[in-house]
Amino acid sequence: MKFTDEQEKDNAKLLEKLRNYSEEITEDDHAIFLKMISTKLDTWQVDQILNPDEVYPRQQHVLATHWHPEFVPMELNRERIEKMFPNRKDELIIPTQHNELMTYGSYTGAEVDCYASGFQEKVQLLIHFESGKLKDKDTMLRAMLAHTRKYRASQLFDFINSFTKPIEDRLHKASRKTGVEPVAVKFACTVVGKIERMLDEHWEEVPEFSIRNKLIRNYIDALRPQFGHQFIDRVQTFVKEVKEIVKASFPLEYFYRASEIIEETRYIGGTIIIPHPEQFWPILLGRYNVDGYEVWNPQSHRYTEFLIDVVNEHNKHRNGSCKDLLILMGDDCHQGEKTRKKDEQDPEKTEREIGVQPAWDDLNIQKKLIRGGITRQNVIEEYRCRLSS
């Protein structure tokens, strides 16, 4: 590829910056790190949360049973929802933080990582409760979720070790697949090495929520003003591939079994939904004691109509003593994305909004829903009834 004179100059400047990028931790490095682990929001971040890009004045029923508040205060989430749906008449909104119970209004929920021993895969379950039912009965469940969070957090350190030990096989495999140049690999290793040392130095100050894989992504993104979008994009592509390799080799037996999470949830009086089953198909054959399936999700919607048919057929021929399986849809919104600078946001994730599931209004999908007598309104009513029973 032939470069223009301007491109040649830009490349030369970038290479000079990379040569001068020290492995020593600077004041700027500390400042970036402390910003990345902070859960305190700046004024501009609050403004972004409170001023959604889209408003839905025609949507009168808001169903949101799969979304992640992350570190955004619930009151800010509430204000955003009120602005997005100014004419809502009814709502059922339950947060589902990863492996942590969180409450919105009268309801509490979580998305739980667990292990399906029958087909030896990690799966996830959405668990929902009327908040009052948790009183004096949730000690065991909270302990199980704390264990799961701690175990999931350990993946970050395996991820870090890939760069700092380093684990050459992982780095070689990722660089070969992504085609990034050696200078990008070296840069990633240097940056992650700094992050590791700063984690050790500031360990007592690091919130539990910040001990996750996104710490590396967010820190590298903060270097865009210094090294430019093109180079950082290549580094992020490489780092993401290393992360996928780490996740693929992560042992599953330390998770609780799905059946154990279901049993504890039922003991408390909660309900269970299987989210995005496209990601772990065999779970649909496991005959788990659940209330329904999430048939549409921003990252899992290839088989929405098929899943609706499956649920309709199941309900048509179900045993008289069994309740119908419910059809739900998940926006899978991560509110932390709303706090990132516009040029650092993941467009696919940023577009997700609490309570926004376009599939409800898709005309082809509506034909399937009508056959099962399903509307967003009656799902809200039925699920609320189950939560209270």
C-alpha cells in the first residue's frame, strides 16, 4: 500500500510516540487509572444519562426485565426512563445486574452466571423477585452470588497474565487471527503491565465493580487522544481476541449449577427467565423449572420467530398442572455505556435502551405473537401476577 506524504508523516509521528512510551508509570497513567476505576459521575456524564437521544411518546407499556444499571445510580435511571416514556400507562421494570441483586421500585433481580452440567456450558439465568420476599430469606442466595462475582473477577487476572507473564501461545494465536503488527502487541503488553502494577498499588481503593475485563478496554480507549483512533482500534481488536481466548479456557466447574440457582430462587418465591437462549441452545432441552424464554435480544434475534413458535406449541400441549411459558424480550442495556464519551462508545451497545424492544412492533413477529394471544401488556400483567404469588 502506498502512503501519501501526510500519511507518512503521521506514521512517523506515531512510531516516535510509541518508541517514547515508557514502561514506567507516570502521573498521567495514575490519573487515567483512577478515573477508570471511579464510579463517581462527572456533570457531563449525568447530562448524557438524563438526556436520551430518543423519546418514545407512543409506547404506553414498558417491560424491562433484562438490563444492567452497572454503576449508574438508580435515581438517574428512573429519570431517564420517565423522559423516554412520557405517556406510559403501565410498567414492569426489574434490573438484572450481573451476579448482584439490585432493586428498582418494588422489584429486585439479577442475571446469574451458572453451569449447566448436562451439556457442560456456562449459561445465564434472569432471576426476579418482589422485593419484600427477600427479607430474611436471601442470605444463601446473596452468598452464592458473591462467590460467583468473585470467581468471575478472577478472569480479569487471567486476562492480565496473558500479557504480563506473558502467555505466548495466547498472544500468538490472537495476533495471527487479527493480523495486527508486532508494535501493537508490544504496546498492549506494556499498557496491561502498567494496569497490573497500578491495580496492586491501589488495591484498597478499587471498587469491586471495577474488577472486570472492561477495565483494560476502557483504559486503552483513554489513550486515543495520544495515539489516535486507528492505532488504538487495532490494539483493541487484538486485546478483544485475547479476551475471547481467555474466556474460552475459563473453567466452569466453580460456578453454581443452574439447578442450584433455580432451587434457591424458587425457595425465596422468585421467578426465572432464560435469556438469549440462542447462545446456549441445549438449555431449551433441559426442562428447567423456569417461567419463560427471552425470544428477542439485541445480540440474539436470528431465531425469534422460531422460538415464539416453540413456546406457542409448548403451551398448546402442556400438562394441565403446568403454567404457560411466557415470552419476554430483553433490551440487555448496559447503562455504563451511557457514561462514556461519544467517540469511545460501542455503537451497538449504546443504541440499547431500557424498555426498548423493537421486535414487539415487528409485523412478522406480531403475527406469531397473536397466534399465542401474546401482547406486551398481558405479559406485564401475567408476570407481575407470578411475582406476587
